[in-house]
Amino acid sequence: MFKALSNQTRLDILKWLKNPEEEITSVSCETVRYMMTEKGGICVQDLVKKAGLAQSTVSSYLAMMEQCGLLISERHGKWTYYRRNEQGIQQLSSQIGEAL
């Protein structure tokens, strides 16, 4: 989990997904709300645009964060949508608080 958090872009993605209506500006706020409520997250394509990196790089970052429990994904057809796993983030916060 700490390896996933050791990269600024991965941290940025977590921040963007915390407030997607403010952070994801490649589409309208209404579209962001629709993606969050109907699709369960933000489309990889919009995260790629925001990050300014190759799709393969962003996808590998997202997969890493999902694998360690920081993100949740939902697949709809050929598109994958990501959102924060608030429970996983809260558990990490608790573990850090107890250990340190």
C-alpha cells in the first residue's frame, strides 16, 4: 500500500477521486455526477486526460491502487470506472494512527 502511495500521480488520482466534480474538468459536472451515480466512478479516459500520461501508465497505477484496496472499479461494457475505497483508506489511516 505504501508503494502505491509513493508516487505523486497516484496520490493525485486519490485526491481527484475525493472531489471528482471539482477535479475532473474534461467533462461537465453533470457528466461527472452521472458517472459517479450510474457507473460507480470516473472513467479511466478522464483520469488519463487529467494526469497527462499514457493510458497504459494510468491503468497500471489504477490496478495497483485497486489491488491494495485504495480503489474500487466497476466495468460497464468496454469502459472501467474507478472510485475511492473509503473503507480501505479509513483502515489505512487507523493502522498508521495505531502504529505511529
